[in-house]
Amino acid sequence: MNPTEKTLPERMQLHELEIARRLELLGFTPADAMQLAQARSCVLAELDQIVDRFYAHQTSIDEIAVIIGDAETLRRLRAAQRGYVAELFGGLYAEDYVNNRLRIGLVHKRIGVEPKYYLSAVKVLKDLLRDVLRRRIADPAVLSATLEALDKLLYFDTQLVFDTYIGSMRAELEAAKDQTLQYARSLEQKVTERTRELEQLSRSDPLTGLLNRRALVHDLHQEIERAKRTASVVSLIYMDLDDFKQVNDRHGHQEGDQVLQRIGRAIGTLVREVDVAGRYGGDEFCIVLPGADRKGALQLVERLRERLTDAAEMSFSAGVVATGPVAFHEVDELLGIADALMYDMKHANSRRGRSLQPPPRPGASGDGRATHPPDQARTDGGDQGSAPR
């Protein structure tokens, strides 16, 4: 249920039994209620004077005068105080009475009246009422009983007012706690997102958007370890752009950077989601193909050759090597083999022209010695198979 649909006693679970129990704990009896009701006429006879003297005292305290603020607020407070004093001597102290006392505490909390000011005000009012009662009740026994009943009831009132003080403070603390938790969650999410962004930045080559060398080597190691566990194959393509130095020499490094960016985009559009593509350094790129054999890697090389010719008007030399599924090369060895195959191809192309197939490397296994059509010669650097180390 919405809290605004409940009364203050209901919200604070101050039902009839709880009210009766509180009065009982203070020793407030029906006889005390009757004693106060009989003194009602004495107090009402001087009610205006009591309120005037009360606020004359209160407004003489600078801090309280600041809280009251203006004449209109003081007028409303005077009217409320007359009602409060009259209820003290009404003889009925059930749920309606409790609700009014709780509201007093709530209002005092909202306008910033600290407990020390409230307690001092109770003391002032108590002294004013006792003075009136002493002057108007002649019977000492009746006076004593009335004053004692008034003390008990003022304690009861103070309990109720402080219930709302404490309840309001608890609600504020809970609200602050919720806000703090929300802020902490928001901050944690931002930190997580920022950490992810920084991690991505630390793994990315800023020019091409592909992985940088460190991240590429790390992921290649992971893929080899995964292939060992699953007895599968991993292929590596090691690429180096042909005559890239001439681009920088003739057109400047800015044009060279733009070429590398186009290369990076072209590679990114052709690789699978599971593939690992990165810039190994300078104009060298590597692509790791989990689960792909040499034949599949060569097919990707051909697609890359066509795409880079269209996108960047660049050709490249590549070394292709596969490892697994039984015996595996480690990372450095696999990179070294692919790099050597790529340079063999580049040197062979330089010596014999790009229409010739490079000679096979000693120790190459598989079908690396096969002769390929002229248009594949400069992109296939041979194969180092999967011989055990």
C-alpha cells in the first residue's frame, strides 16, 4: 500500500494496544486523564496569555526566531499551540490525539527544529502550565495529582514526537543509502565499461583497429592451447605488403597510414568472428584461423588478395602455416615459420617476378611443394604442415 494512504499511527504501527501500553509504562491511568480534564477550565481561562508568554520566550532566542521566520508563520504557530494546550487537558488520549502529536514531530523535523529546541520549548510550556495550575487549584492534593498527570502526559507526547524525528531520520538514511547504492552501482558500471574500453584500447592497434602485436600473440597462444585440448587444427597467415615503402616515399606517411587503414578494414570484413586478426608491425599483418586447415587459409588469402587490390591497390606476400591436430608448434616457432615462408615468397617474387611459384622450403610437409597457378604464386608462401617439434 502507498504510504500516503495510511495515517501516521498506522505507518508507525501505533495501534490502540500499543498506545495503551505506552501510557501504562508511564503510569498514566484513567484517573490521571480525569484529573487533567477537570483542570481544563483553569488552563483555558488563561490560554491566550500562556501562548503569548510562550512565544515571547521562544522568539527571544535568535536561532528559534530564524526558524519561525515571519509574522504569518508565527500566527499559525500560535493557533496550533492553543489547540495543542487544549488537547493536553481534553481527557481523551487515543489515536486522534496520538496522530496530532506525531504530526507535530513531523512538522518540527521538516522545518528544521532540532530536538534541543523542542525539549527546551516543552520545558518552557511545562513551567507556564504549572504556574497557572498552582494559582488556580487551591487543594494541594488535587494540584499534586494534576501536576503529576501533566508530567506523565508530556513524557508521552515527547515519546511520540521523537518517534517521528527518529522515523524521519531513518527514512532519510534509507533514502541516502539507496542513493549511495545506486551511485555505487552506476559508478561500478562506469568503471567496468571504462575498464573494458581501456582493455580494448590496450589490445587494439590505433591505426587499423585490428589487434596490436601483444594482443595478437596472446590470442594466438590461447588458440593453440585450445586446439591442443580439442585435437583440432590452427592456421596462421603472415602477410607483408609489397612495395609499401614506395608509398611512404612517394606520397608521404599520411597516405601510407590511409593505406594501412584500408587494409585493416578489408581484413576485418573478410575474417570470421572466431578468427584473430592483427597488425604485427609496420606493414605486416597476421590472421589466426582456429579450426581452419591450410586449404581454408589459402582460400582466405585469395579473397584478401582480390579485396586489397580493389580497396587499396596493394599486393602482398604471405606465408601460410598450419599446426595440429596431433603435433603442435608453439607460438614463436609458428610465427617464425610463417614469417620465413613469407620472406621466401617475397624474395622469390623479387628474383623471378610474381608470375612464378617460389621454390619449396626444406623440411616443408604437406602439399607445400605443389605448383600453383601464376596468380596465386605471390600470395602462397608454402606450408610448414604440422610436423612434431
